Amino acid sequence: AVANKEYDVAVIGGGPGGYVAAIKAAQLGLNTVCIESRGKLGGTCLNVGCIPSKSLLNTTHMYHVAKNDFPKLGLKASDISYDLDALMKNKDKVVTGLTGGIEMLFKKNKVTYVKGKGRITAPSSLNVDLIDGGSEAIKAKHIIIATGSEPSPFPGLKVDQEKIIDSTGALALKTVPKKMVVIGGGVIGLELGSVWRRLGSEVTVVEFADAIGAGMDSAIAKSFQRSLTSQGIKFMTSTKVVGVDQSSGAQSVIVEPKAGGAQTKIEADVVLVSIGRRPYTDGLGLKEVGVALDDKGRVQVNDQFQTNVPGIYAIGDVIDGPMLAHKAEEEGVACVENIAGKHGHVNYEAIPSVVYTHPEVAQVGKTEEQLKAEGVAFRVGDFPFMANSRARANNDAVGNVKVLADAKTDRILGIHIIGPNAGELIAEAVLAVEYQASSEDVARTCHAHPTLSEALKEACMAAYDKPIHM
Ligand code: FAD
Ligand code: NAI
């Protein structure tokens, strides 16, 4: 190989895991290349995930507030409506700006960016089918697989991104469907279901499990469902989607109770399939080089992110753990720190997760159900936003903060927030868990008034003693 095509590190995939790993590797003085087949950096998250969904959630929330809450607040605005095309263009502009920004960061940090599909041909060799045609051979001492994930298909249902859509289609519909059925009441179903509900669709979410929210604390999940129901989303929990009948030209979603029983049909203009995501390793050459996968098709790694093949590593959605952008980023940093001879580490006990609906739902650590199952004795501190002055001043006081602390040591084991700005508030909770704080530690920390963060302080007061404002 030619000298300039030999690298210390080659990262396959330019998503939050891969691009962060590449930048960090370059910052640590490693000669680094990042290979991305999409034509744009940022992966699922920036292009068809976190960012476009948050843009649509934000604009549709503003629309909802203007239309429904302005009169209650004494604000007058007439003829509030929207232009879907312009709303989508704004979203696209946000995405383009951010993906372009990563390209600049690559230049700044001297990461080589190769546009094409990478395939591992030997432990330190890659071949890239370039987007612009032709191919390029790359040699690298260390190869990091960061190829991410893709939507899990619903057996027998073909996604056409118009009538039957996955999350990518749901971020780019050209008209507002009159009726939308969402298969799966997890994060994607609830976020994107909210977007289209706010724009006027009749949304029905069908969820196989007994509760929505894919494993969130069950008391929080219950109030979450109540809140979304009051916004007009219909829910069918403990219900299985059996299939979709398209024989009449329309979409007829066939459902049956989880416990068995009579099948019924729900008519829909558009069906959103959001039943989870699966690791993406197509055409990577893993079988040929002998990289082991687990039973779910994820690349198997140890706590140093090493696969069974020396010199090949994996991070992000393609390995075990929550499929979250920040989890992928932490792993990217830790992985290259280990490669550079440092001591990279990810604390999986302190990874937050957030649902960006309104109210938002955010959590870190254990749920009440998990602690019960583990036989851990705990105390609960609960504080409602109704008793928080800032939430009241903002006319946005639905929800509560729930703190779970060890009954003996008072160490915080889990914090669950449903309410305004929960996604920002959770950062303090993550810090508390990371530093193994007690609920008393947080309760005795001065919080600015009037802020939503005082609700977390008071929930901590409730966990170890008594709150003041309740
Ligand atoms: P990805 O982001 O999937 O990136 C992998 C990249 O690798 C892709 O760009 C792909 O094109 C490329 N690739 C694959 N194979 C090859 C190959 N052989 N050669 C070259 N390139 C290749 N997470 C959050 O934390 N917060 C959110 O708000 C959030 N919202 C989401 C909303 C939606 C609608 C979706 C779908 C996901 C959301 N996620 C969110 C999840 C988040 O997008 C993922 O967890 C994150 O993108 C994973 O990062 P990654 O780097 O592991 O993989
Ligand atoms: P999910 O795992 O969150 O939820 C899928 C839901 O579908 C589960 O509740 C499951 O019980 C249900 N389900 C599965 N099969 C079903 C069937 N046949 N009928 C009815 N229900 C069925 O997966 P989702 O929502 O597709 O999202 C994928 C991943 O993307 C998330 O797990 C998350 O990691 C990531 N994501 C994160 C976001 C965030 O952090 N805000 C936003 C969007 C996605």
C-alpha cells in the first residue's frame, strides 16, 4: 500500500460513535481515517434520527402552544397555521448545518474523510467502494466498527416510506395523514406520533407490552400515557399487531389482544413501524475475518471494546447496550483512549435516556421495578411540578420528579422525571449518580430560585426527610 494510506486508526461509520472516536483519536495524535457511506457525516442521529426529530418536535410544540395555550395566557394571535413544506425545509437546514459542521471538525482535527462503503478484508486491511466510483485500499493498525443500526422490519410488511413508513419516512411525510397507526409505543412511536398528532393526525399507538415507554419506571409510564392521551393520542396496550391488510388499497391494521381473543381492524392512511432497531453489519466482511456476533447480530466486544479479532474494535448501536447517541459517543472516546494506551471507561450505570415529547420524560439509573426485582431496600422521594413555582409561572406544571435512594446509605439509585425540560434537568441527576451522591447531598445543594431544578432538590429532600413546598 501507498504510505499515505496507512493509518493508526480506521473508523467505519461516521455517526456519533464513529465521528467522535475519529476526532478523539486524532486529538490523541493518532493518524486517523473515517469511512462513511451515506455521503454525509453524523450517522443516523444527525441525518434521520435525533436532530431532525427534535426539530420537528420543537416546531410542532410551538404550534401547539400558540394554538391551544396562547388564549389562556392572554396572548392574541390570529390564523395560526403551518406550512408543512417550510417546516420540513427548516428541519433539513438544521441537519445540513450540523453535518457540515462535523466535516469542518474533521478538517480542523486532521481526520481523513473517505466517502464510501468500507469492508474489512483482513485484520488491518480495508477496502472502500467509493461513492464517486472506484475503490480504495486502506491499511490501519486498529479498525473500529461503528456502523450503527437500522429499523427492525415488521415481518411481512414492506416499508414504502409513503403508506408504510419507518422513522425515516415519518421525518419526511409530504402531507399530514388523516389517520396514523403507530406499531410500537416506544421512543420513536411516541416522539413521532406526537409530531403528527400536533399537526392534526388521528394517531393510534398499538403497543404489545402492558405499558408504553419501553421499560421506563411504571408509575412514570402511567402518567406519561395519561398526558399523551389528553393530547388526543389513542393507545391500545397489551395488544399485538398481527399484520396489515392492504388488499383494498387502504391500510387495515389487524390487531389482537396479547392474551389472545378476537381480531379487530384499525384503518389508517399511514402506518408507522417503530418496533425497535437492529445492528447494521451488512457487507462489512465480518464473517470472512471471523468477528464474532451475538445472538441478536451485535458485534461482541469486551470492556475495552475489543472484538475477538485482535486490532478490531466496535462501539455504538452495533454493540450491546442502549441505542443512544451519547452512549455511542462515550464508547468512541473510551475505545480510542484504550488504543492510545490510556484508560478509557464507560459507566453504564450513569447513562441518561430522554423522550423529547411534551412533557419530556428523562431517567437515569434504576427503576422502582428493577430495585424490587433485585431485592434492594429503597426510599422514594416524589415532588410534583404543580408545587414548583417556575413551572407554575410558566403555566407548564404537569409531571413530577421521582428519586429512588438506598434505604440504608441514602445513595441515589435512580431518578425519573416527567415534566417540562426533563431532558435538561436529568443532567444534574446523572452527575449525582456518577459521583455516587446521596439524596441528602443534592437536597443540601443550593439551587437557584425560581427554577425547575428546585423540583429535583425537593424530591431529594422528600427522599431523605421532608420537602418544604409540599
Ligand atoms: P449510526 O448513527 O447509525 O451511524 C453509523 C453510520 O455508519 C451510518 O451513517 C452508516 O451510513 C455508516 N455505515 C454503516 N456501514 C458502513 C460501511 N460498511 N462503510 C461506511 N459507512 C457505513 N439517540 C439519542 O441519544 N437521542 C435522541 O434523541 C435520539 N433520537 C432518535 C430518533 C430517531 C428517529 C432514531 C432513528 C434514532 C434516534 N436516536 C437517538 C438513536 C441514535 O440515532 C443512535 O443511537 C446513534 O445514531 C448511534 O450512533 P452510531 O454511531 O452507533 O451509529
Ligand atoms: P423501542 O425499543 O423504544 O420500542 C419498541 C416498542 O415496540 C416496544 O415497546 C415493544 O414492546 C413494541 N413492539 C414490538 N413489537 C410489537 C408488535 N408486533 N406490536 C406492538 N408493539 C410492538 O424502539 P423504537 O421506538 O423503534 O426506537 C428504537 C431505538 O431508537 C430506541 O430504543 C432508542 O434507543 C432509539 N431512539 C432514541 C430516542 C431518544 O433517545 N429520544 C428517540 C428515538 C429513538
